[in-house]
Amino acid sequence: MKEVVLVTIKRRLVLSNIAMIIIPVVSFFLIEIIMGFVLFYLFKSDLNDRNMELFLSLRFISLLIILILTNGLLTYFVARSIIRPVDKLTYAAKQISDGNLNYRIDKTGKDELGQLSETFETMRRKLKEAEELQYRYEENRKELIASISHDLKTPMTSIKGYVNGIRDGVANTPEKIDRYMETIYAKANDMDRLIDELFLYSKLDLHQVPFHYETINLQLYLSDFVEELAFDLDENGELDFSYDSSKSYFVRADQEKLRRVLTNIIQNSLKYMDKEQKRIQVSLLDEDTSQVTVRIDDNGSGIQEDAIPFIFDRFYRTDTSRNSTTGGSGLGLAIAKRIIEEQGGKIWAESKIGIGTSVYFTLPKASEKS
């Protein structure tokens, strides 16, 4: 590896001061020898008082010229090596203070000013990243407000309509009033569920949800979960679980949050199924030395290929009309993604139109004894 030699400003000034002494002295002696040789040897001048006076005068003038030139040149070059980078940094700081975060600061050398330039450039990059992040947050906030407004407006409009129906006497029988009241209650529950999921998603997004990690035997955990959930399916639903009994599936995860992930994925699958016989297959895959993969297949209508990258985004629905036929908040898969990523895993989906969708997620492996 190439060693970087740091030439400090202090060292440069010390060397400059030494050079201001050595260079004039050496130059003076060289010029004195040359003048003596020229004056007394080549021109055969006599060593009398007049010639000695001329020689001494030339010595003094030479010394003065050498001192002026040496000090002037050294001072100029040393000052330039310091002032020019400082001027560049001053200009860069002015650009940044004016909001131009695209102005790139090049390293000026291997001294303290070079290090300062690198620090300035690092600061500029971080400011630019912070500005871009702030812009994304602002855009997300606007999108979030628009989505919440839309999803709350629909049940609110429905509730107002049913309330007006009761007030205006449209619901003129006890049975009709009960039906109106049940609808109002259901719509209020939808709003309450949306607010709860939005609150959870926001806390996950800000990393404010505590996770209680423990070693989980995923095979036993999923067996119990699937058995329990199978009771909730109607007679046209089928839920199966498969795994390799010769392998162990221990992971490090939060049981409660993992249950939320599984519930959200399966509920989302059931919500969009259009087949008479609904089938969901949960499988455990052990194809990695550091992670266990959970695969959840359904026989639903499938998802368009260009929509798959967005299904884990908040408020995204493959039903672009955002009607209430299928229900839901559009936050279920987004919450699942946040929980899985917080636990060090990944989540993704594959789908074929008319065949169904497969959702995969991974969890870090844990030893049986941990």
C-alpha cells in the first residue's frame, strides 16, 4: 500500500526559514568565489586597495540581491501554497452558504489545508444528502396527507350519508335503522383501523417501535400459527404448511412482530383472491447459511409485473380506483416490510397473472442454544 507523506504547513514554514538562511549563505560564497576568480585571475587585477574596495562593494551588492531574491521568492511560493487553497475554500464556503450544494471541492494538497478541503467536501456531500432526504420526506409527507385524506373521506362521506338517512326518516323501520347503524359502526371501525395502522407505520418509520428479540423455532411457531389461522378460513379456504423435517429452523426475531407480518401477508392474499377454492401454502426454505426464508403462495388473480416493485409501498393498491370493495388501508404490506427490515431480513414478491402470487421474506438464523 502506498504511504501518503503529509507535508504540514508548519514543516513547510520551518523548511522555508532554513532555506532563507542556507540559500543566501551558499549563494554568497559561490558568487564570492566566482567574482574573486574573475577579478583577480582572469583580469589579472592587482590586489590593491582600489580593487579590494570594488570587490567588497560587489560582495555587499551580491549579498543584498541574493537576500532580496531568496526571501521574496520563498515568501511568494510559500504564501501562494497557503493563500490559494484558502481562497478556494473561501469561495467554496460562499457557494455552499448561498445554497449551491453541487459545487465540488477538490483536495488541494497533502497538508492541513488538503485535509480541511476533504472535510469541507464531506460536509458538502452530507448537506446535499440531508437536503435530498428532506425533499423526499417532504414529498412523502404530501403523499401521506393526500392518501390519508382520500382514505378517511370515503368512510366519512358514507357515515354522513347514513346519519342523514336516519335523521331524514329514510330509515323508517327498526330493521333499516339497525342496518344503517351497523354500517356506520363498520365504517367507524375501518377509520379506527386505518389510524392505528398509520400510527404503527409512522413509529416503525421513525424506529420508535421496540423489538424484543428471542430465539424462535420457526417450524413449531409456523405450525401453531397455521393451525390457528386455518380455523378462521371458511369452508372454501385451504391453508397448508410444508418444511424439511430433517432440518432445524431457528431464527432470532420478535414473535409478536413476526405474527403481524404473517397476518398482514395472508390477509392481503385472501383479500384479492378471486378463485372459488382459496389456497394458501406456507413453506420454510433453508437455502442460505445465514438466513431462513419463509415463502407464502396463494392462488389469487396475480399482480401485473410492473406493479410488483410497488406493492410494499405505503397506500399502494393494485386497484388504482382505491374503492372499498376489497377494503384495507394499503399499509399492511408496507408495515410487514418495515418489520422484516428492522429485524435484518428482506421481503419481496413474485407473481403470475391468473396463477397467483408468492411472497418471500428472510430472517437471520440463530443457534439452537442461543
